Amino acid sequence: MSEQPADIEAARAQVAAWQARMEEIRAAAQVEVLEAWTTPWKNDETVKVKVNARLASNKEFREIMVKTREAKAEWGLSS
């Protein structure tokens, strides 16, 4: 690899920032799901499914997820 350590660190920092934003979006989606809950059937798995469904339709979340995946692959970063 010919990448400079500074470039790799910058890529890691960017990925970390994107991951932090994704967690913010995920947390907001979970709050929305829990506030709008109308059925008595609620457990961790059903909440997770509903949150993931909201995230799948969130354009910003999807774009960040793609950028993060591509950056990790390009720079050989681990999760």
C-alpha cells in the first residue's frame, strides 16, 4: 500500500464520523417507533425490525451506509 498514514487516519476519522451520524439517525428512528407504538406486542426484536424498516427508507442513512462501506473497502479498514 502506498497510502500515507495521515490519509488512512483521515479515512478512519471520516468513517467514524459517518458511523456516529448513522447512530444518531438510528436513535431518532427508535424514538419515533416507540412513540408511535400502537400494538401490545413489543419486544426488542419487533422494535429492531420496525427501526430497520424506517432506516431502509431513510435516504441519508442509506447514503452514509454506502459511503462507509466503500471507504472501508478502499482503505482496508475494519469495522
